[in-house]
Amino acid sequence: MNDALIITVIVLAGVAVAIIVATTLIRFLRLRRERRQARLAAGPRRELLAFAAEPDASGADRLAAMPQRQWQHIEPAALALLGKLRGDGYQALAQVFDRRGIAEEAIRQTRSRSPVVRARHAELLGALRHGPAAPDLARLLRDRDVEVVVVAIRALGHVGDPRAAPALLDTLAGDRSVPAHLVAQSLTQLGPDAVPALMDALAAPAATERLTAVQAMGMLGDPRPSRAVAGVIAADPDLAVRVAAARTLGELGARVGLEPLVAALAPRSPPDLRAAAATALGALGAPTAAPALGALLNDPIYQVAHAAARALRRLGGPGLNELTGAAAGPSEWTAAHAREALAMAALANPARTARPSPLEV
Amino acid sequence: METLLSLLRAADYAFLLYFAAINTSYLVLLVLAAQEFGRHARRAPFAGADDMLRSPLTFPISIIVPAYNEGPGIVAAVQAIAALEYPTFEIIVVDDGSTDDTVDRLRDQFQLVATPRVVPSAVAYTGQVRATYVSATNPDGLLVVSKANGGKADALNVGINMARFPLLCMVDADSVMDPRALLAVAKPFVDDPVRVAATGGVVRIANGCRVVAGRVVEVGMPRQWLPRIQVIEYLRAFLMGRAGWSRLGGLVVISGAFGLFRRDLVVLAGGMASDCIGEDAELVVRLHRRLSATGGDYRVVFVSEPVSWSEAPSTLAALGKQRRRWHRGLAEILVRHRRMIGNPRYGRIGLLALPWYLQFELLAPVVELLAVVLVPAGLYAGAVNVDFAWRFLLVAYGYAFVISLAALLLEELSFHRYPRWRDLGLGFVAAVIENLGYRQLMAWWQLRGIWDAVRGGRHDWGRHQRQGFHGDQSTAGPPVAVGQPAPRGVSAAAPKETENRLHQIDTLGSSSRSTDGGIG
């Protein structure tokens, strides 16, 4: 036993020395590599920054013709710049990438066996907003690795080709758990031309698909689908979709939403829908909704009463009158919500709320 | 007599096996952590942090800062949190009946105005809410709640009630977060919103770092040996250990200094337990218990970078108090959730993580101190010879030393946060010194923590006297006028204690051993 222990001690001592030497060596090599990279990148980096500050043809030519051994040191910085630049500066730098054949190579790499390589190049294609890559990115939406799918979703949003909308929505139809909010964000980036595909998705069998379409419509702010969304509030079998539709109607600001939203305030509606409808009515700014929202202040569910109070605050005069009346009412629950909203309104607009309301006279 | 000698001999061999097992388990966790860090590094180029930052659909976060007598640092803490990079978040400071000027300082700096608020009762709390304040310049961004003293968990519960957003981030007022820390801990929720229940960020030691305007701008080893040893301990236990457990799907500790939770699940679990010292770890274990029991497919994820920085105790008295608390908390959690230990119903948590914490965390100080008594006793009685005793000690502590060195190696390979050569040298020395008194003191404090748990008694906030960070500078500008007086806050109980969780669920779920006291 003692011999075994002494051998163990010797082995441990050897391992300890090896780790100390390895740690020191790793640091030495890393620092040397970093210094060397910084030295090699200094010139090309100056070139890149000058081009980003003032894009011109000669600068683009120099970057496009830069030897690969120099370019590789500044490519990460160039990519980071792409994310920060807008307008002509972005276009000029993206063209440099294109002229270097980086986008074409990235498209080829989307077929790599490694999911990390596929995802990295999908990310690159998104950063370049490379239109011709849309079909390849759409193909990655069916990739066996869900991380690749997520990157492809985001990349398609950056590319902005509205023809990708159905494929993006289809990712939500399968058994795989794909983050719906990322799909909604990408659909929004496709712009108003994606609205027809979003309206078609309102009839999709998967609730997540319908919900995502409704969310994207709200963020797009295009009023065309208002009537269709208004119909969803009462008709859709899935509560989450109905709630999302209520929110979207508030975001779209269309008068057609008033009636279904007021109807959704009824006590028979689920609490979530009541709260979402109240919030949407506040966003719509319809003074005629004030009495219905005032009645909701007495709702036993905190979120509903709170949403009603906030909505009344947003309605201005008629809403503030409802709140002032409720603040003086017999129900402490109702009065407390009203007082909270009035205090917040006073913060937002002291002059307006200081004016006596008819109820106070 | 012979039987006694045989027992002593057997005990000594058992101790040897125990120390070998404990350090081997750490070695396994280190290997798993290395895999996790490699995976993290390979995926960083396409993590999509900038997209998260720009998207209006990135889940908004309610940051809850419980505070008790944090007057000297509270303004800088709120300013630093407010400057974090994240699309939408609110800050809720819950003052738990401070006897200093915590609220006054906040009021002066942020133009707080007292506004009445209805306090929902989604989770139970005991300390009465006295007043609520919002910032006159950003009413939806900063809420300060002043309540009667009820303890940290009670303060957190009030914050949970007041939170408007689907994700809750609980941070200590004396923590310093990296600018992109929120983005990093929220990332798993973005990628897997249906399954991720909670994420924990890594906490590193801020002593020795230069902190300017609530940001760590230069990382360095502490100037004192006690915190230096804790740096090694944190690397091994909090960074590598938890990353390893996360890889195994067995993470049961998320530091109270930096964790992110789904609010609907926290409310379903009943909020923070005010009768347990380690409320942060207890919540995670309770989430595991509830989610496993309902057959839910869920994940609790550890995020290794970026980080939150926290000041470590620099005196033996403060360190001892902290470790007693931690170990008492661990004991209370394991007793409370004893039915989960070894229970296959709770999967890897029941079969792997909790038994490990019981054997190699809770009982480690008992075994270590028994060894300190029984090995010399065996030597004195002639049950073991001197050669065995010194070899035993060299193997037990040598193995632990190698594990600490391996943690330093992994740090160098992955994050290499300590840039100076001197820091690396100090790290090697600290890994040696750790075994010469520190571990034994730790075991003594932990044993007292177990005794504290057995005796029960009052829970306190468990704060240690802050020394302040090197170069610490508040960004506080000149004091501004306090807002207009307004009515006192309202705490109206709902007629029906109902919490509507559907909104959060809809919002988030719409898509398809050693001495490493572990609950800090």
C-alpha cells in the first residue's frame, strides 16, 4: 500500500509540474501569437478603418486585392464593422466581401458536414445581406441541427427577401422547438411585401404559426390585415393567438379593432384576453372605450385591473375622468388601481392632470 | 484493543478513498467544463448578440436588487445596472427596512417621486410595503420599494410581485456586471424559450480589479492572500464545477448574485423561501422538484461568460461567517428536499447532483475533521505507521492541488482573464497555500454551519463589510431636487389572490469537494 501511495505521489508531482509548464507555455504562445497578429493587422486595419470612414473606389480596390494572409487578420474586424455601418458605407464594405468571393465561398460552406461551419457561414451571409443566398439559407431552415436553423432564421431576416416568408413560417409547423419570436422578428425584417404570406398563415393548422404571423403583422404596422386580425380575436380556437391578435390590433391602431376589443373585455373572456384587449384599447386611444375600461378597474385579477388603469391613463381626458371617479369610489381595490394610474399620469403630464375634472367640481 | 486498531486502520483507508473520490469527481467536472467552454467558444461568432440587442421581441427583464443598508454603494450600483446593454429592462430596488440612508440617496440621485402602487400578492411576503417610488425622469425604468425588514428572501418576493416582465434577474447590490452580462444570461431563453427555466451567470472575485463607474476595467489578483486563495476556489468550484454540472444537466446552484429566472415558474414555485438561508439555491432545487414532478421537459443552464464580479471577504472573521452561512444553507436545502436525494423520479438531480452535494459538499468537513483526528490517533495507537500517514497526506492534498492547477490551466485556455504574468504566479502559489490551513479552517467553519442548521435560529442578511473596489468611482452626478411630494404607497391586497400567468407563458412559450462550499 505504501509503495502504491509513493508512486501516486510521484505521479501527482509530475502532473503538477506538467500543468504548471503547460499553463506557462500556453500563455507565452498566446501572447506571442496576439502580438504577431496585432503587428500584421496594423497596416490592413488602418486601410479598413480609412475605407469605413470614407468609402471610395480606390480603397475598395485595395481591400479587394489585399493578399489573403493580410485579409485574414482583419476579416473579423471587417465583419464587426458591417454590423455597425449603415447606408452607403455598408454597401461599399459588403461589395468588398463580394469581390473577394467570400459570399460565394460562404454559400458553398453552408453544405459543410460540420454544423458549426454551416452556422458560421449562414451568419456571414446574413451579415452580408447577400440576396442570392436566400435559397441556400431557406434550405438550412430544414437542417438537422437546430442551432443552424436558428442562425438561418436570423440570416434570412437580414437578407430581407419576402419570398422567404412561407419557408420561415413552415419552421413552426414541425415537431421541432424553434424560437417563434426569432421567426417573428425575421418576418418583420422582410417588410410589407411579406403581409400576403402572413395573412395566409392565419389559416395554418399550427397555432404557433398563426400566433407568429399575427405578431409579425403588429410589428410591421401595415394596416391591410387589420380586419382579418380583428376576426381572429373571436374566432381562433387558441387563446394565445387571440391574445396576440388583441395586442396586434392595438399596435395597428385601426378603428376596425375597436368593436372586437371592447367585446373581448367581457367577463366571460379569459383574463389574459381581457388584459390584452384593455392594453390595446389604450393604444388605440379611443375615448368611447373609457366606460368599458372603467368597469374593468374592479376586475378581481390584478393584471386585468392594472391594464385597464394604464389604458385609461393613455386615453387622456375621458380616461382620466373615469380614473378620478374610481379613485373616490367605495372599492379600495378599484380606487388603488385608479390612484396609481393617476399618479403616473401626473408624472407624465403634470399640467394636464392638475386641471380639475368635471367629477371633482 | 485489536478491534479498535483494525477500525482505525480501516477508517484511514476509507479517508483515503473518500479524498480520492471527491477529487476525481472534480476532475470529471473539469473535463466536462472544458468541453462546455470549447463549445461556447466555437459558437460565439454566430451567437447573435447584436440581433438580440436590436430586436423588440427580446424578452424584457425585471432586475430585482434587494438592498439592506447599502447606502454607500446603492447609487453607483443602480447606475451601473442602468448602463447594461439590453433592449428592455426595468430596475426594482427593494429596500428591506434599511437603517441607513439607502432610500434617501436613491431619491436624491434619481429624482424619485412617491407614487401609490398596488402590490400584487402573487407570492407571499411578510414585511409591509411602506412606500413605492418611481423616477420622475424614467417612471417605467426604475422602481424603488421601501418595506419593513423581513430578510433578503422577503425583499426578493416583493420584487417578484412588482415585476412587470417575464424574466427576473436577481442581483446583489454590491455586484459589478460586465456590460453584456444580461445579453449572455438571457441568450439561452432566446434560443430555447420553451424549455429554459433559469440561467445562472458566473461570479468572479472583484478584489484586486480596477472598477471605474461600476465596470471592471482591469482584472488583477487581489493584494491579500485570503482573497487570492478564494480566486482559485471560485475558479474550481463556481466556474468549472458549475459549468460541468450544467453540461451534465445537473445544475442545482444559481448564485443569488447573478441569476435569471422565468417569472411564471418562480411564481408557480411560490417565490423565494424566507425560512431558508440559501434562498437562491433552494429556489433552483424547488424548481427542479416541481418541474420534474410534472414531467416537464426543462433546462437550467450555466453561462460562463461574461460575468458578474463580487467582493470576497478579506478577513478570516468575515470569511468564516460567510462559509458558515453557505454551509448552513446547504444543510437546510438538503434536509428540506431529502426526498429528492437518490430518487429516480428527479432524474440526474435526484440520482447524481444532490447525492454528490450530500456526500462531497455537506459531509466533506465532517470527514476532513475526522481525518485530522483519527489519522494522528491511528499513528499514536500504532494502527498505522508514519510512512503511511505522510504519504496519505501527500496524496490527499496533492490530488486537490493538482485539481486547482487544472482549473488554472483551463482558465488560461478558455477565458484568460488575468493578464499579468505575476497573477499567474500568484495563482500557482495560492493553489499550494490553500492546502496549508485554509482548507482545514474551511472545514471547521462548515462544520459550525451544519451545527447552526441543527440548532436553527434567526436568518440574517449575511453581508460582510465591504472594503470597496480598487479605483472604485461612482458616476454619481450632483444631487438633484427631490420630486414633488405625493401620496404614500398603497399595498392593497387583491380580493382574490390570483396570479394570471398566462401572459408570461404565452410570451415565453409561444414557440414551437473539497472545501468549495457551493451555494454562494
